[in-house]
Amino acid sequence: MSQTTSNDSAVKSTTISSDVEERLTATFKTLHHLVSTHMVSAGAKLTFMSEFEKCGMEDYKEVAHAARKLLGAKRQEKWENRIKGIRAGIQGVVDTYMNRKRAAKAQFDALPEELRAEGVTFNPNVSIPVKELVGCFPQGATQEQILRDLKDLSYNVIQNAEKAYLIRVAFVADKVADEAPKSEKTAKAA
């Protein structure tokens, strides 16, 4: 027989010392000051009481929520700044491979109709060895970091029979349409 206790009931049954209460209150006061100062300077509307002494439990919750949003936005900004150069480097490699695939497509299109009717098909994927992309990443980046970043940038990372990693990109016939996938990574609130 298993007993489960929610966090709420565990917190309700736990009393804290006056010292812990003072430290928690001081921490919330500092957090309130940091968050409200930033939001006011940014012209954002506060969703909690502007004076800490008037804050209730819902205000504490709003302060914590606003702090998580601020941290999430900063993490996203750092991610975008770090990945900007990487994304451009990857796009250069993708463009090179895509141009080769376009030349192959032109040759395929030049095949007689009877050959294509017999089942000769054109593979619509462009496969690029990850080892070709290593130079796009900061020196010293591990393979795990590179693979994680590629996945975070929404590239389809696969492993072939030789256990080499590839990214697979859909073939695009027009150069105008070439664009790196947009990052699906979002900063998670702490």
C-alpha cells in the first residue's frame, strides 16, 4: 500500500523557525525589489503590489512568475547570441550541399522519361555529415554539444550504418527558399 502526500500538505504540516521565516522574507523582498525595479524601468505594468510590505501570497506568486519570465528571456537572449554565428556557418555548409543536390537534380531531370518511368527516383533529402559542421561550432565543442545544438536548431540528426552522424535537410529547388530551420528551443523558466 503506497502513501502519497502532495507538496501542499507537506508544507502545511511543516512549521519553520523564526530565523527561516526572516531569511525567506528577506529573499522575497530582494526578489521583489529586483523584479519591480527592472519592470518599472522597462515600462512594464506590475502584476503585484509595488510596495513589498503590502504583498500577500498571490503577490509573492506573481513576483516569482515575473522573475522566471525575466530569467527565461535572458536565457533565450544568451542562446540566440551564442548560436547566431553557428547558424550562419551551418547555413553556408547547407548551401554548398544544396547546390550539389541541385546539380544532381538537373542531371536527374535530364534523364530520359523511360528511365524515370522504370522506377529511377530522385532522393529529396540532402544528407550532410556532422563532421563537415564541426568548424561552425566553437573550438573545443564536444560531439554531444554539437548534436544537442543541431537538434535545438531543429535539424534532423540521424546516425547512419557507419555510426557517423548526419543532418538531413529537405531538398529545395530554388536558392531563394534556402533558409536554416528556426530554433525551436525556448528558454524554460527556472
